[in-house]
Amino acid sequence: MTLEVFFRPEAEADIEDATVWYESQRARLGQAFLDEVASLTQALSEQPRVAPVVHRSTRRALLSRFPFAMYYRIVGDRLVVLAVMHGSRHPRRWKARSSMSD
């Protein structure tokens, strides 16, 4: 069963910020980042339990070409993306989001 994917506004902002930064580094690199996020999102919607739980019910899936991770929860029949963050970011940033209501 494929889950519906819902991005929290904070996660959308994470993606936008990273896309803008990558595009400023090299033409079309921002689009490559977006494509990678879309590919991972599709894969997770089809197999949401493939990534490990890292904090309570929050799971972490790594992007393959970029040093980012997608943090998400399975809530009923939805996959809720809490954050898409660079691996060097402090875990406190996404952990605070995991305590927010879905």
C-alpha cells in the first residue's frame, strides 16, 4: 500500500533552502537535489518502514547523492516528513519537530 506523503512547512523550507544553495553552487545542481528528494519520497511512500527508527517513532532515510537525511513519521495512512536536513546539523533541530503534533 502506497502512503500519502505530507511535508510539514518546515521540511518544505529545508528543501527550498538546500535547493537554492545547491543551485548557487552549480547550474542544475539544485534540480538534481530536488530529483533526489522526489525519488526518495516515492520510494518511502511505497516502503515506509525501510528506514530505521532513530527517535521515538521518527525514522531517518539518507539521500544517496547528497549529505542530507529525510526525517519522517508514519501516521495512519500518511507519511509525514518533518525535516530534510544536512547530516552536519545538530539532531536537536529535527527532534524538536518530532514532538510537534502531526
